[in-house]
Amino acid sequence: METKSRKSYDPEFKRNAASLYVNGKQSLGDLANEFGIAESTLYNWVAEYRKHGNKSFEPKTLSAQEKEVIALKKELADMKMERDILKKALAIFSQKK
């Protein structure tokens, strides 16, 4: 089974597509077909654009605490993996021959 890779669009493209719908006279379906995107995707972009205007789709800035939590979660995952590897190695080397 082949998985589709998720296509990403830059914030400027999303803002432009959403503003064309909000400020224009084309239907959502027509714009979605023109841009080659799903109607539901464009619908979500329009909702975001209506809520935040030109500040829509900007990357979220993380606080120092959020960055630290992310780093600690990554470190914890690495430590768990190392622990599991050591457990397996211990089991292999402690087997009686």
C-alpha cells in the first residue's frame, strides 16, 4: 500500500487563496479546482484567514518553557531507547551456552 505524501503550502499562498475567496466572486469549488487543492483544505484556510487576517498561517513562536519541554521529551525518548538496547544486550550476554 502506497502512502501519499502530504503537500505543504507556504503561508503566502494560503493567504492569497483565502483572500481571493473572501474578497472575490468565485465559488469555493472553483477556486479549489483552479489551485488544485481540496475544497475542505481551502475551507479551512478561509476560516483561518477570517479569524486572523493577514497574520494567518504564521509559524507559532514557542516560549522558552515549551522549547525546554520539547527538548526534555526528546531526551527522555532517547534514554528509553538506550535503556531498551542495554536490556536486550544484557539478556543476550547472560544466556547460558
